[in-house]
Amino acid sequence: MGILDTVLGVIKSQGANSAAPGAAVSGDHQLLESVIGLITDPQTGGVSGLVDKIAAGGLGDQVASWVSTGNNLPITAEQIQKVLGYSFVQNLAQKMGINTTDAAGSLAGLLPQVVDKLTPDGQVPADNKLLELGLAGLKGLLAK
């Protein structure tokens, strides 16, 4: 299964749990774009940079569980907001047309799954270039 299939599968499973399917697709699209943007941002440093940032924010056990092949430990909306920054979450909320708490909660639900799927062998990919190309391709697909 390719990276695009993996991330799309995560989004589809998130959308299936939503009460308002039309709104969920739009919100999920924006949420996924934000996660892709975060991972592909050169300042983040790809998946490894994001993993390091989350671990440095005091969530080493949680992020290690997402990378490992075992169960994923949850993260709260407050924790994700602290680690990624209030302005990032606030901008996401504005794009999605929801409040900051709900955006942080959605991100807290999606991010562990995305990191888990992008590290299927229990290791952070060494070559972020291939990952970035796959994520950029997914972003292009979603733009259509």
C-alpha cells in the first residue's frame, strides 16, 4: 500500500465516524492539508522533525507509541495545541470554520494515525524526500 492510499484510508475512516458527512469531507480535507503542510514544511523537518518536536514537547511516550507497531497512545487537544502552537491550531480552526478547541481535538485524533501509518515498520523513514513527494502528490490530488 502506497503512502497516498495510507493517508487517504485514515481520512476515510475519520469521515465515516462523523455525523455530518458533507461537512466532514470538507473539514477532513482541510485538516489533512494542514497535516501535510506541517509534515512537508522545511522548518518541521518531515516526519522525523515532527516526531522530534512532539517528543521535545513532553510527549515522548505518546509519539513513540505512534511510531511503534503497537497501540497508539492518545493525545489531548490541549497537548496538541501546546506542542504545535496556538497560532497553528487557530489558523486551522479558521480554515475549517470551527472553534480552536474542536480543531485541536480533530488534529489530536488524526495526527497519531497519520504518524502511525507513515511509520509502518516501527521506524521513522530515513529519506523524507520520497515521503514529501508522496504527500505533495496527495495534496495535489485533493486540490482537484
